Amino acid sequence: MATTTLMRRSDESRSVRSGVLTMAASNQYSAQQNKGANVILKTNQLRVYYGNQLTIKNVSASFLENRVTALIGPSGCGKSTFLRSLNRMNDEIPGCRVEGEIIYRGINLNDPQANVFDIRKRIGMVFQRPNPFAKSIFENVAFGPKHHGVKNKQLLEEIVEKSLRKAALWDEVKDRLHRSALALSGGQQQRLCIARALAMEPDVLLLDEPASALDPVSTGKVEELIGELKKDYTVVIVTHNMQQAARISDYTAFFYMGEIVEFGETTQIFTNPQKQQTEDYITGNFG
Ligand SMILES: Nc1ncnc2c1ncn2[C@@H]1O[C@H](COP(=O)(O)OP(=O)(O)O)[C@@H](O)[C@H]1O
Ligand SMILES: [Mg+2]
């Protein structure tokens, strides 16, 4: 189970977990959101700095299991920065510093003892531009499991097929698994990147504008896929496309200047926003 591999000291994780329950009860967002589903991931007073520049300003937000949460807001408001912090991807950016807690199933991922390798296995990420490796379709999907020690050929074949099926790509590529991934269309490449993330058997998927570089048909396929994926995964997706957020998400967080202005059920955010700034943004009267 994730809790044992993410932290070396399980007693610490237990005490963290009981702390999370108290925090969840007092969290304004989880109180509104939680209708039977579990909070699987949450931030508590998250701050992200680039050098001295405070870019994410004490954001506390909860994400429910098997739900899609969309992060919307104007360009530069911090959506990608926030998303990257959720699986410690900001560690890779020189000068970037993250403070506060990121609680995943009771474990604080922002703890120096947390194992980043395992975190990224449990919390996968897909970026805006499809970034398949210059390898075959098969090797792209098998890459992660191989890296984590899976050697058995038959098992790898099973993982590859299962992941490609889940990413709704199998039928299109099953006859050319050993051809280069770079020959696929942009939309297929993006589903391949989703398959690559799924091959690690993640729990949470972070998607940063996964369809913004795609044509409408491919976008439709990726949106449909996200609807399927939430049966098995928790999805947090950044999108600048409000129609897309309205179509595919259960919850929406509106970010502005490094803070969450409003977070609620997607239908409520889009039909009955409680904050003037949210209303101005979704109606296009922003600025
Ligand atoms: N690697 C970086 N170094 C310094 N500043 C950055 C970096 N990445 C993003 N920023 C700044 O942080 C702010 C938020 O950016 P970002 O998270 O990319 O916003 P969004 O995804 O909402 O467009 C912007 O002002 C941006 O210029
Ligand atoms: Mg961004």
C-alpha cells in the first residue's frame, strides 16, 4: 500500500493521518464538497515561491476520490505551479520552493522524508504538449514498469495492453506496437502519454491542459477518456477552456493571482457563482 512505501516511518504516517481528519473537518472546501466520496489529496496552506516571488499564496484545497476537479483561471494565475506541486514536480525547477502540506491518503508529501519516486508513481502527470519518448509505442508504455523492476516479458505485454485499452488507444495501435510513437498523431500521442502514466498504476492523475494542443476530434476523445478514467482514478485537470471544464469536471476551482477565489461543484460555479470575480471570469467580463 502507498502509505508504507511513501514514508519510511509508519508511526509518523498514522499520526499524520489522524491530523488530517481534524483538518478535513475544518476545511471550508471539503465541507462543501464531500458528499460521500473520500478526500484523497489535499493541500494545507500551500505556498510556492520562485526565488523570492510568492506565486501560490496559502492555498488549501481538497480533491475527492474518483472525481474530476478542474483548475481554471487566467494565464499566469498559478494553475500549473499548483498542479506541479501536487506530485513534487516543482522539485525539478531550480529556485522553486514549496511550503505547507500536501496530504495524500494521510501522508504529507512535502515532508523531506517522502519518497519522490513513489509519489510520482502514485500521482502521475500528463503535460500540455504530448511528449512521447523517441521509442516504440510498446516501449513508451513499458518504460515506467521496466524502470521499476518489471522484467517478465508476458507481464509487460499485459501491462502495455491494459494501459493502452484504458487510454482508449489499443484498437488504433495494436497492429503497430513496435513502430515509433513519434509517427502517431498528436491526439494519439497524448493518449499514449496517458497510457504511459496509467502503466504505473497510479491513484491520481494530474493533467495540465492535456487537450490544448489537439484538434477538436482528438480533444473530444481525450475528454471522453477522462470521463471513463474517473471510475478508477482521481483526476485533477488544468484547463483554460471553460466549456471543457463545464463538460468534464465534477468540481471546479477558480484561481486568480495565486489564490483560489472560489471552489465548488462545477454546476454551481458555472450557473451560480458566489464571488463577483468568478462571475466576471466565466462571463468573459474580466479585467
Ligand atoms: N520556472 C519558473 N520560474 C519563474 N517563474 C515562473 C516559472 N514558472 C512559472 N512562473 C511564474 O509563476 C506564475 C504562475 O505561472 P503558471 O503556474 O505557469 O500559471 P498558469 O499555469 O496559470 O498559466 C507566472 O507569473 C509565471 O511567470
Ligand atoms: Mg499553465
